[in-house]
Amino acid sequence: MEPSFVVSGSSDRTIRIWSESEKLLSFEGVGNLRLFVEVFKFLSYKEVVRIARVNKQFYEASFHSEVRKPVFRETKVLEGHTCSVMSLAVSKAQKVLVSSSADFTIRVWSLVTGEETQVLKGHSGPVLSVAVSSDAEFVVSGSEDRTLRMWSLTSGQTSRFFERHSAPVHSLAISSNEKYFVSGSDDGTLRLWSLVTGGLLRVLEGHFCSVKSVVISKSGLYIVSGSEDCTVRVWSLATGEQVKVIREHGWFVNSVSISSDDQFLVSVTRDPVIRVWSLTSGEITQVLEGHKGVVFSVSFSSDGKYLVSGGNFRDCSVRVWDLATGQQIQELKGHTSHVRSVSLV
């Protein structure tokens, strides 16, 4: 299976890519050998073999894959934005990363080389959210200028304008069948749009403060939103009806995500805690603690086994969590300010 990677965008204006080590290898002592190395968790096969050649003596070694958890190492730092990086989106199939920033631009990057390939300009305010199609043919963006745009990555130009929200647009999500996208705004509404016609399909009302985060379930059944009204709400995509409200947050909800099997959702607020909920019952199932301050962003891995989260200036860290145990398995350091967007793909 192709290795996973973590991407993170920060108020320090950088994007960091953390790639998964190819394999975990064990080097076991054999016979009466006294000198051996037990586990090299961050080394490739060639690196282990090189270390095994101590004093030009060759030691027998057995290498085997373990039942392993992902281990990530920083491999690229992408620089180009001149203000905070607000949002990231990835087309893993096409190895394309898209970022949006408070510098009013959207930038397109190669995940292979780390090079910036396009700069999309047109918004008249900070671009707060961005989403990309799986084939990297188009991007949708939402801005503090209250507008929504679709961009062709072939031409690098705006290919469609959508009706304005009445306030800044904070979050976007494209459905897995790429027929719809949803936007969340400071006007307290979610809006569901057709990507085929560009038309507004429905307005989802229920929040009474800014909608900071929206996601669409992989199944296409649900929309989940998080708001400054301290609630997480679950909506039917088909009907627009609100099917569940989670009110047990004491702070603004900064970010939400939903597992690929529609079983769990996760939320983070202006405290250091990550909360995992049963989508069916609305009951909390796990509380993950480790960040030192506000958690700005959170996302499930594509297989639903892990979470990745981004903290504020108090730790500037990206953290990876194992949902089977509820334990943090890695803290990724490198950013020097708030981590505003994270993804594990």
C-alpha cells in the first residue's frame, strides 16, 4: 500500500509535509553476538544494513515487518505564501496540494517535488477555505470577501462564481461523488451547491453563530458542521434536515471531521481536548489530551484508524493519534505558530 503522509499549514506561512517511513525493521542478534541493535524505527533497509556493518564485520540479521503504526518524518517545507496559511486540500491520486492564505491567494503545489506550480488570484480578501477535486481538475474556494469561486487548474482562471454568503466563508467540503459542495459562513448558515449547474440547492439553518467547519461524509449521507455557538450539528444531505445536535461543548467549535464508515465524528474547540463522538448515539466515546492550548484543526485518516490534529502557538505541534488505544503516537514539531489546517492522507 502506498505510504501515507501528513500535511499541515500554519500561521508561520509555511506548509509542511511529513512522509511515512517505508517500513519498521527489527535487527536481531544471532548466536553469541554481543553487539546488536533491537529496533530501528526510522531507518530504511539500506540504512540498517549500513549500521550492521560495524568495523567492517557483517552480522547476520533478520528483517521483518511489524504490525505497525505510521511513523512520520518531515520531508518538505513549502514556502511562498506571505501571510497565514488558512486551509489545505489534497488530491492524493494526482499528487497535488492546494493551499489558501490570508494573502488573498490560492497556491498549487506538486507533492512530488514540493514546487509551486500555480498561483490563483481573484479574491479581494483572505481565502479562508479551499477544496480540490480528486482528479485535480478544479478547486473551490471561500473567502472573507464573502464569495465562492470555482477555479480551473487547466487555465488557472475562475471558471464559475457562486452566489454570495452575507458574511465571510470559513469552510468548504466537496462530496465524494463530486456532484455537490457545502459552504459554512459567519452568517450562521450552511449552503449546499450543485457542482454540475452551479446552483444553490438549499440553505441549512440552525446555527446561530459563525459556522467554522463543515465536512461531508464519504457515504454522501451526512453533512457535519461545527460552530461558534458551541454545537456540532449533523444534517441529512438528501433532505437538509437536522438529524442530531451535540451541545456538550463549552467553547467555540473550531474543526470537525467524520470517519469514512460514518461511525464517528471528532471535534476540537478552544481548549486542549479532542473529543470523539458516536455519530449514531451522539455520545462521547473518547477524550484525547496532549495539546497545551487551543486545537485549531483535526482530521480522520482515510481508513478511520487515526486522527491528526494541529495546535496553537502554545505548542505549534501536529499530533497523530491511534483511535484503537486513544493514545498519541507521534508529535510532529517544526511550525512556529498556530497550525490552522491538517490532513492525514
